[in-house]
Amino acid sequence: MANDNIKSVIGKVFNDIANSLETGQFGERVRVGITTFGSELGIDNVVKGAELAADFDNSIEVVLIGPKVDSHLTQIVVEKEEDGYKKMEELLDSGDIGACITMHYSFPIGVSTVGRVITPGKGKEMFIATTTGTSSPHRVEAMVKNGVYGIITAKAMGIKDPTVGILNVDGARQVERALKELSNKYPINFTESVRADGGAVMRGNDLLIGTPDIMITDTLTGNILIKVFSSYTTGGSYESLGYGYGPGIGEDYNRNILIISRASGAPVIANAINYGARLVKGNLKEILKTEFEKVNKAGFKDLLKSLTKEKKNEEITEEAVAPEKEVVTGTIEGIDIMELEDAVQTLWKAGIYAESGMGCTGPIVMINEEKVNAAIKVLVAAGYNVGEAEDC
């Protein structure tokens, strides 16, 4: 057995020397695998994408995992799709490959993927956190985790202080509050929306131009976004743009597995392989470990627990009686849609008449304009994130 190990090491050294002489690039090449089964566009499409990646960057050695094909790339032949997944995991766990690209892979709960797109407005790259998998069954907790996953990925890609924005979906304001609390001990570089009212909650304009380096959203929305960004020029049957759905990120998850779609075309496959290789070169595993140590030291787990525990506020459990109705021309924004009715009840209990509504920037509480300041004080004291609404 010892002799076999020595032979393996010697063989690897000679392979590295041969590769260096062939490519003119000295140092160890990054080996990235790709499973070739499952594409709706055929195995030839997958192989073409793999060859594009290898030919474009000779520091990457692409390993095909699937049926025998006519290609100059390294091949590991398996006969079935499930055998391809098993071989992929085996090669990753042994360190024989540093990353692997695959389709339709099931991650454990707590792991989700950080996609990477090219935004159409300014051609800027942006990470979408996250696009597949489930960070948590609880929506707000999942999105808070997604933010950390996005930061880890961006740092592994060489962005030292990535900017962060939160897409304006259900739960966004709660996520904002949680992350801003976390940022007291774990630095988070929040960006500002390009819309006039600014803030870390992002709008459609911010999506199109790539305002943040990392756009936080729930996974289902992220999945739709990555599909739109990758195939808006083709009608959806062929993904032609971007870098795919990205690596599965989660605490203590050590496999660098990146997801592509069954509709991913050769350009996206080539980009996904490049994405995986750069994560290996950027030492994703070490950055993941380091960032989780930092964020856990900052009270991350206690913060997550506080998001999932049931409300025990007795004042909210008893429905309030509305004060006498008033003209409500004043508005307050910033309250999450999931907390909107509770906010109205809170104001009623304080003797301030209020109604819920939807403004051009999201959910709003409507009150008499002369009582805006008093209402804001009541809501802030109750723990809501508020601000005066801006004109559209």
C-alpha cells in the first residue's frame, strides 16, 4: 500500500512537470470535474463547454465524468448518472479534483448556492445569494444566512470588502435589521439603492445594473433571477450568459460543487468551470472556515435563534380596537409586509389611527400627516424599522 502511495505521488509530480512544459505555466494546475449526464442540450454541448474552458485557460485541467466521448480532455468513464455523482463525490473527497460542476444535485439542508450573473444594465458581475438549495426552512433566517454565504463566496473570488444589498421581497426589512445588528460585530459593507430614497433594500433598477456585489434574496426568487439573467436573450430554452448557479455554501460543508442547469449552454458551462477553478485558487474552503469563525464569534447563531422563535408579545396576540377614523395622508415606509398588520395594531393600541397600504416603494403605514412623528416614535420603540416614505 505504501509503495502504491509513493508511485501515485511520483506520478502526480511527473504529470505536473509535463503539464508545465506543455503549457508554459509552472505550478500545479487546478483540476475541475464536470459530470456530463443530464443536459437537455445533449452531452456534446457539455463537452464543448468543458473544452472551451480548458482551451481558454491552460491552468485548468478539466475532467469529464460520464460516458466515453471523443475529446482531448481527461475522462473518467461511468455508465449511469448516479454513478457520475458517486464518482464526483469520491474525487472531491480524495482531493483528486478541487471542484466539480454538475446538474440537479441535492444538497443537505443548510447549504445553498451562490450564483454569478452579468447584469444587462452595465455589464457588471453580481452574485445572487442564493439560487438553489435550502439554507433554512425559515424564510428570514435563510436570507440572513444567504448574506453570509454571498460574502464568503465573493471573498473567495478576490473581493476583499464586497458590497451587500437585500432584494425587496417578503422579509427584506427583517433581514436588514438582523444583518445590521450582526454588522455591529461582523463588518458588512451595505450599499445604497440607486433610487432616490437609497437604503440597503434593493429595487428592480438595482438588479438590472448590479448595484451591489452581492444581492441577497430567498432561494426561489434567486433561482428565477438566475434563469432570467442567463437566458433573457434566448427565450429560456438555452442559457447563454453568466456563470451558472454557483457553489453550495454552508457551515462545515467541504465539497466545492457548483450547479448548472440542464438548459445551460456551452458558454455558461465554460464560465462555471472557470468559476469553480477561481474558487479553488481563492481557497474557498479556508475562507469559509475563517468567516464562519468570525461570524459565530459575533453572535450569529444566537441571532438566528431569535429570528425563528415564536412571538410571545401578549399585546400583539390580542386584537386592538381601531381609534376613531381620520384622514390618512401621511405615510411611513420601511416596515416589512409580513409585519405590516402588526404595526397597524401597535399604533391602534397607542391611540393613533392607522391603515396599511402599498406604496410605490413597498408596504406603507398610512396615518394622519400631523401624527407621523408620533407614530414613528411608537413604531421604533416597538422594534420596527421605519422611515418617512419618499415620492415615487
